[in-house]
Amino acid sequence: MTIEDDKLFTVRQVQEFLGESESAVRKRLQRGELPYIKISSAVRIRKSDLEKWLEARTIRSEALWTK
């Protein structure tokens, strides 16, 4: 793991990256869908965890588009 993999994002940065509202990202965090780190009262999301989370939700099949 590199330092770049360990980069920490704020909720706002994740919100902007995903194109979701801040409240939607916070709900994902509260439900435990998105892994995070708590530093004092600050919530941070590790880049490598966000990439894994996105990869797990990536649909690679073209079957949906061929029907």
C-alpha cells in the first residue's frame, strides 16, 4: 500500500466524487455501507477503501444491455 492509497478524503470530497448529496454519503456511513475512519470528531474515508467499495458495486456484465 502506498501513501497515495492511504490518502484520506473528507465527506464532502467523497460526496463530490460520487455525485451524491452530503446527506446520502452520511447515511451510507451510518448504515455501515461505506468504511470510514474517525479522527476525534472528524470522519475520513481512505482512498483505497473507497476504491474497493466502488469495485464491489461495479457491474461488468453486458447482459442488461443486450435484451
